[in-house]
Amino acid sequence: MGLIESRILADHVYEAIKLMIQDGALKPGAKINKKELESLLGVSQTPINGALSRLAGQRYIEQRKRRGYYVRVYSCKELVDLFAARGAVESMATRLAVETATDAEVEQLTLFFSDVQFPLSDEAYRAYEKTDREFHSALIRYSGNTMIQQMNEEFGYIVRAATKGLIRPPEETIGEHRAIIAAIRERDAKLAAQLMTEHHLRSRNVLVENCQD
Amino acid sequence: MGLIESRILADHVYEAIKLMIQDGALKPGAKINKKELESLLGVSQTPINGALSRLAGQRYIEQRKRRGYYVRVYSCKELVDLFAARGAVESMATRLAVETATDAEVEQLTLFFSDVQFPLSDEAYRAYEKTDREFHSALIRYSGNTMIQQMNEEFGYIVRAATKGLIRPPEETIGEHRAIIAAIRERDAKLAAQLMTEHHLRSRNVLVENCQD
DNA sequence: ATTTACTATATTGTATACAAGATTGCTGTT
DNA sequence: AACAGCAATCTTGTATACAATATAGTAAAT
């Protein structure tokens, strides 16, 4: 199955390193050892360099002259900034989704938080987080905006890493989610987008308060 | 002045190619000839490859297996999508700028369109375009959001290329600009952001109408 | 016991070599 | 003239070599 063969070595190296960064095997600030990667992945310097340059272009890692590549460290301020930007983009996605999604898709969205009952068990709590993520990415999908989808894929993992353990309790957010869904159902794009912006800005404030630097 | 020496060759190659793309010397869809670049820039394959991989990471160019690198072509739909995303981000920048800019900075913003008098001469027309760009980038600067600034730098040239010759007439936009400035002066972040969103969405529609594909 | 100076080692940035795969151009055939 | 087939050429992806620089380690001096 020539599928694997249809990609060059640097692509595989790229994916491998990206995964190591995303799942924490390579922590922020860590130095990337090319020699190690060579023997780990069984390729020469050349594809490693290609992959590292590509990752540097996407700012997953950064290159310090004559000192190697390091996993990019985001300052707390940068994370907050990223969060604001992402909120803006997702708010636009909401607006576009309301304008262009089919009725069936809108129905799908309304189902997301329909059966949440308080108080939540530990399991239901984790399920809520997952539903939250799925709701947001469904909106982005239904927006039909490929550029926003791309941005979301590129920055999503950073935001997820940043907000780990810093999310607001479901008791607080469920109302906002339902208000957004209600606006979507009413096909009120402007209102839905505005509610989404405020939803994100409130979450952003939780991040701000946890910044020490 | 070791400043130039403080950067590696691939950095220079990167800048050189990026400039060629941005000023149109390398047109969308054009194939990038490594050999030519080698002799043009007087370096070997290696730094060229590094620069090309970095540019591929940023999606300035794309790599087709065993067929080389090509300057990325944006479809009309993608440009429209990008425009929407950028509008969202700039709207957020506006909101943040209103919340955090100093009074002096707000005064600076109010000056931007203060002396526009119709009808415009050819020269004044071009000046208006420039003022427009400066106004938008000042807002982004005053937002203090480094991530948004970064996105703007990365995508700005594409948007500019896309909208070349497709901007709405000053007669149509001056009112929107002034309304935004008025909201900023009133320190009404929400209103300013909303006006900015609509300003961009209206411009986006001009793009949509000029899409053939 | 720190700090300093020097040496050995590892890593980086760069160039180059080369096989496998694409492209171009030529030839002869219909 | 249009086209298929093939040969020559060019380009890519990969590996490797090597000098310059950074890092780590060791010995000497305070």
C-alpha cells in the first residue's frame, strides 16, 4: 500500500516530532537532539533538518544560532493573547455557521448540551469537557471556512495545553452554551457571535488571573 | 558590525524568497528553481532547502513530492475565508485597543481620517488607501496582542494582494471609519468591535462577488 | 572548594556526492 | 502533421563529509 511511500521522509519526521511536542514527550523549552532523532527514526540529518525547519516556520520550535532547536515556550501573556485571537476567530466561525449551516446541522448543534443534569458525576464532568470541545469544533466545521479550520488545527493543541485545569466549571458555562445554541437556533448570527465572543473573553480572564509573569 | 553574521545563511535565503513572493517576482503557482536560487544567492543547496522547508511550514509555498516547491495559490474561496478570519481578529484587536490604549493613543487614532475632503484628487485617493492601512495596523499595535500582530504580519500581504483593485470607494468607507473612531473615542469597546466586524464583512462581500470559481 | 584555563568531545551550519525519479527532446512510424 | 517510444538531461531526496563553534570535562591556581 504505497500510501506511506507517497510521502517523503521529512514528512514522517515532521509528524513524529510534532506528536512528541503535542503529547508532551518533548516539553516546552526542551532542546531537540538531532542525533537522537536520527537513530530513533533511522534516517540521516537531511530529513531531520527539513522537518525542523518546517516546524520552526510554524513556530512549534525555534532555532537559536549555533545552539540548536528548542521547543517553543509560550509566555502566559502570549497564551492569553492567543486565547483572545482564537475567541475572535471562533466567534466569526459561529456567525458564518449560523448563516450557512443547513437546518439538519443546526439541529445537530442543539443536541450538544441537551441532556446535562446537575450535579455532575466525575465521569459526566469529563464528558462535559469533551462535549465542549466537540461543540466548538463542530461550529468551526459548519462555518465552512477552511482558513479558520486550519488555524484551529494549528493552534488548538497549544490552547488545550494552556487551559488544562483552568477551565470554568460547567455550572458557570452551561448557561452561556445554551444561550449561544438558542441564538443559533433562532438563526441570529450577530447575537450568537457576540455571545461566543463574551463566552471566550470570560474564559480568557481565568487565564489572566493565573498569570504570574 | 557582526549583525549580518548573527544570522545563518538559511535566514537570508528565507527573507530573499519571501520578498520575491511578496513583491510578485515569484507569482502564485510558479515553480521554485533551487539551482537558480543557488547561483543567484551564492549558496549551496543546504540553506536553500532550509529556507524552503520553513516557508512550506508557513504555507507560503507547498512541496509536491519529487516535483519541487511551488508558490502557494489561494483560491478565491480561500481568500474570502482568510478575509473573514482577518476581520474577526482585527475586530478583537479593536476591542482590546479600546480597553487598553492610552488616551494619547486614542487621540492618535482620531486624527487618522480627520482631514478627508471630497471630492478626492487621484493623489488624495492613494493617500486614503495608505491611511486606511495605517489606521488598521495602528489599532492592531495598540491592542498590545502580540499573537494578533504576528498573524497580521504573516497574512497581511496575501490579503493586500487579494484586494488589489477591489477596495470599496472612500465615499462608502469613510462613514464606517468615522463611526468606528467615534466609538473608540467614547471608549465603547463592544460597539467599536462590532462596527469593525461589519466594516470587514461588507468589504468581504466585494471579494465574494468577484469570485468566479 | 571555587573559580579559571585549557583540552577533548559533540553539535551545528554548510557543502557536496549520488541514485532514483521527473522532464525534455529527438527519432521514426503511421 | 500527430504521436508513441526511448534516450539524454535535469531535479529531487537522501546521505555523508568537514570546518567552525559550542559544551563538557579535567587540571591547575587561588
